[in-house]
Amino acid sequence: MTANEGEAPSMTAAAEPAHYAFAYPTEAGHPDQDQSVLIDEVIGEPHAPALDLHVANDEKLGIYGAIVGDREVAGLPYNVAGDDRLVLLATSVIPEFRKQGIATELIRRVLDDVRVQGKTVTVMCPIVRAFIDHNPEYADLVDPEHPGAAQGHPRVP
């Protein structure tokens, strides 16, 4: 992960954290029950995570990771679409770290980084969509020609 010379680096990792397998939406694009927990988090009352959280952008793998200590506890993978757009795919948090504001903070920092880079996003992740729906100050980052997932957040009974 290196920035181009002359440019301010986007988020970089201080160390190589362990990568974990995260759960992603079903093939139909609907969140599973675990993702409903994350949607509830991002639409709930805002609060900062109690943990010392670092967010790193692994450009080679195409994932923003939330790191606590030396452990990657959450991830938001993406695809690069041209020079000015990222496709945000699926937010995941290891179960023991859920309901602590990590998903919210990860998404916020990713979108802040996208803004600094002057890019837009296509939102395929229902958790990111729910976050943006409840934080309209980020709505301008959604690419108008390629918005991705529809507004509103699906619920799993």
C-alpha cells in the first residue's frame, strides 16, 4: 500500500494485520441476520467505538479494514471502477466486536477517505446504504449514474 509520489496517502496500515473471513450478503443481495445487526447499529444513535480503532486501506486486496490492536475485526471490500469511483461491496464485523460502533466508524472513515480522494461510490452494501440514508451529509458521494443499491434498508425477520 503506497501512495503515488506527491499525493497525500489515503489510509495505510502500520502493520500487517491478520485477515479474517467475513460474512457477506446472500446471492440475492439481501443481508443475512448478522447483517441486520450491523444495519441496526448504523441507524442507531451515533457513538464512537470504545476500542482504539485504526482503519487501513489495503489497495492491493481492495478492502478497508478496521483494526483493533493487531487484529482485523471488520472489513469493507470494494472494487475500483475507473479513476474516480469505488464500488462498496459488503460490510462485515467479527461477531464479538458487533454492537460497539465499529461498523459505523469504519463506514464513516471509508466515506471520509473517498471524499478526500475526490471520488464517488456505488453502494452495493445494504449496511453502507442504511448508513448514508441516516447520514445525508454523505449522500453527495453516491455516484448519480451508478448509485447501486436502492434507498431503504431491507430487514430480515
